[in-house]
Amino acid sequence: MFSSRGRRAGFTAVEVLAVTAILTSLGGGSFINVTERAHRTACQQHLRQIGMAMQMRAMTDEPLPRAWFYPPDPPHPARDRYHLARIMTEVPPQMFICPSAPTAIQQRGICYVYNDRVGGKLLDEIPNAAQTWLLMDINVVSDQVPPAHNGGCNVLFVDGHVKWYPASQLPTFNLPEQE
């Protein structure tokens, strides 16, 4: 369709780029926040699914898995039996990947740390299940890993609920000592 001047009606690539640049500068942060909220929600859903799988295991009187706090580097076949993502075969491997985690951590096959102090116990043997963490984002272990979700992390508790906490509140979880 042409206008009365013989030009084609519509927008040129330069015009589209200019409008996009203006909109991005005005609301670019909002897009990033929306993306991060989507990643945080996906991460929470992953943790919930892992929690449900552990609850289902408990229904058959199977204890929580004995697994590493975080799998040692480099991965080794002899140590795979302590790698939570390999123990929990009923959970798809992608559920152990947080979409906000750095690529190097995602490539390890697990983006969460496990509370190995509860490993080998039945769920009803754990006091304060609603206050005892089971899995949480890897960023709690080291300052070298950037916070996964707007300065905080998602936490799965033994009773199955998931909650986001700001980084300033995480030390109260008393992470297990690494051997």
C-alpha cells in the first residue's frame, strides 16, 4: 500500500529502532524485573516438584536421600551416588536447574544445595519440618556466586513449602559444615 507521495505506508527499520530505544530507556528495568520474577517463579516451581517427589518417597517409608551438601567438583562417576539430581530419578533433571543461576553452575546439573543433615531420616523424624530447610539456591554458599533472585534465594523446607528470602536473612539457616 502506498501513500499519496509514492512512499510505502509503514515504519522504516530506523524508526522502529528509535522507538525501541526510547521505550527500553524508559522501561527497560521493568522488563528485567519481569524476567527475573518469571525465573524466580520457575525456580520455586522446580523446588516444589522436588519437594513433592520427596514427600511421595516418604509415603513409602523411604528416608530422605543421603546426598552431598553440593556435589564435589569435578563430577566423578564414583561420587554420582551422592549427587541428589542423580539419586532422585523420579524428578526430571531440568528441575534441578535454576534459570537464574550462572551457566557454569547450571552445567553441573544442580543449582541447589541440600541439607545433608536431614539425609537418611524419615520426614516424621525431623522436628520443626516447617522451619528446617531442605534445598536452597546455590548462592548461599559463596560470595563469589551472585544472588540468584534479586538479592535473595528460594528455599524449600522439609514440609514442602517454598519461600523466597533476602540474602540478609539467610545466615539464620545455619548451613552445614563442609567436610
